[in-house]
Amino acid sequence: MLRSILIGIVAGQRAMTPLALVAGAARRGTLPDDAPALLRHPAVTAGAVALAAAEMAGDKMPSAPNRTILPGLLARGLTAAFAGAALAPKEQRRTAAALAVATAVATSYLGLALRLRAMRRYGQTATGFVEDAALVGGGLAIVGGGTAKHP
């Protein structure tokens, strides 16, 4: 269930990245065997990656809304629930989803406060790229980015 909580941290900062991460993990075979089969479809993976990339690009724009506005929190909660459940064994999925959502919402506020503070010193673009790199790198570690579960 730790992976579900950790993916909630990622969702708190980027709504679409958890979907891209679990779809990629499904394609590599690093999710539980009974994870949703739809995640393994190449079109789902490509779409999730495209959405995550678009969100990351939009985050660097001066007009980007804060991650704590209601639609942003709803998106983070939904993707956290889905990704958190996908990372958990079947019998723990409801609890994992709830923990991922709670983590995503809480860390949205914390992440925004930290980002705003960093932006005053380093600017929006630089801090956004650092945040993206940390989230993608950490997210890959959370979902088992490089190793397949099955030979």
C-alpha cells in the first residue's frame, strides 16, 4: 500500500502523471496481475503520456492555474484513486485508492506552497522543470519503472 500513498504525492503535483506512470508500468508488466487490462493497451499508454506531457508544458505558462483550485483537486483525486488502486492487490484497492486521494489532496497544498516559495527565487519555468524531473523519476521508482515483474 506504500506505493499507492507515494503515487498520491505525485498526483498532488501533477494530475495526469500517475496515469502515464501506471499505464507504462502495465505495459512493462510491473503492476499486479489483476490490474485493469485496459492499462496495457498501447493507445491508453500513449494517450496518458500525451496528457501528462501537455500538463507539464502548461504548468510552465504564466496563466497556469494553481493546483488547488477545485477542478484541479478533483482531477488529482480521480487519478490518484485510479493509480493507487492499480498499484495495490485486489483486496486492498479501496483502501489504497482512499489513501492515495487523501495524500494527493494534502500534498497539493504543500507542493503549491513549496513551489510558490521556490518560484520567487528561481522563476516558474526552472522550478517547473525541477519538479517534473523529481516527479517522473520518483514516479518511475514507485511503479517499478525499469524492471518487469515477469520474465
